[in-house]
Amino acid sequence: MKMPFTPEQFFNVFAQYNLAVWPMQGVIYALAIAALILALREIKYSNRIISAILAFLWLWMGLVYHWGYFSTINGAAYVFGGFFIIQSGLFLVAGTLKQKLWFRFHPNNYAIIGALFILYGLVIYPVLGYALEHRYPYTPTFGLPCPTTIFTFGLLLWTDKKIPKYLLIIPVLWSILGLSAALQLGVWEDVMLVITGIATPMMIYYRDMREAELVHRPGF
């Protein structure tokens, strides 16, 4: 499917966003680090706070980036933004209000792979973008959809209890769209978005299925 905008227009939107919201990028990074610390050093309400941080990130992407900036070159951004806002509401309700998300780092395969996804979204993504000559401000910073979705997938792999599967739908759909950006716009760092979008739901489904089998096994 052909994009309704040129690569130059696409990267110019990043520049407009980055220059306009500065220094909000630092605040968003700080929130991400806070979520990781709360998952590593659990305190009262840490799970609710982490979910609230995820809700804020997705609301920010929907309202500020999609509706405020991306919509200037792509009318579909209003639809994208709407779905991101819905995802924000899902995190808020499921994780903060109903507390159906339990974040805790354990030294197992799921959490270790999740940590790699988190590292990619926060650190490797911008470094790789720089190596590919996507220089600031013409680059997707953390707090924009693709690196933040990768971070979200990583953090969901740090959950240690069964999670509502509907929380995966919108991030997975967005990860599929990320392949178009990688192929048509040369944002090759977004290839990892597709990988995380495939791997995360498969791993979570397998993990939750295995835990359910253990619970129902005689002797447990």
C-alpha cells in the first residue's frame, strides 16, 4: 500500500513534534525509567502506577502525536490516534483501576527477552536510527509510537501473572503497520517492532497456558 505522504514529509513531522514538545522527551524517558524501577523494586501501588504510566504514554501518542502532528500529512492518523487513546483507557481500567496487571522482574526467559525489548526501545532504537542517518530532530524519539510500542511489549513480558489478552490487540496491529514504515520509508529500526509484535503475544499466550496447566495439575 502506497503511503499518502513522502519520506521527507514523514521525517519533517518528527522534527516539528520534537522541537515543539521539548523538553517533554526527558519527562517521558523519566516515566519509563520509573516504571522499570517500580517493577524491579516493588512498593505499594507499584502495579497501578506502572499501568498508569503506560496509559499516559499511549494517551500522549494518540492525542499529541497522531492527532496533533501526524494528522497534518495523513488523515488516517485520526483513526490511529483513536485506537491509541482506547489502548490508554484499557491500561487505565485493567491495570490501574481493576489491577489485573502485575509487574515484577524475574530472571526467566520471558523477562530477559522483555528486558532486551525495553533496552531496544529506550537505547538501541535511537542509536540505530543515528547510525542510519536519522538525526535529531528528524527522528522518532521515545514517546512516539514505534519505540514506545516496543517498550510496551517488553514491559508486558515482565508481568508475572495472567494478563487480559485484549491488551495485546492494538499494539500488535500497530506493529504490523510498522513493517510498512520500515520497507517504504526506510525506518529500518522499526523492523524490531514487527518482531516484538509477533514474539510477545506468542510468549505471553504460551506462558499463561503453561501456568494454567500447572495450576490444574494434580498436586498443585
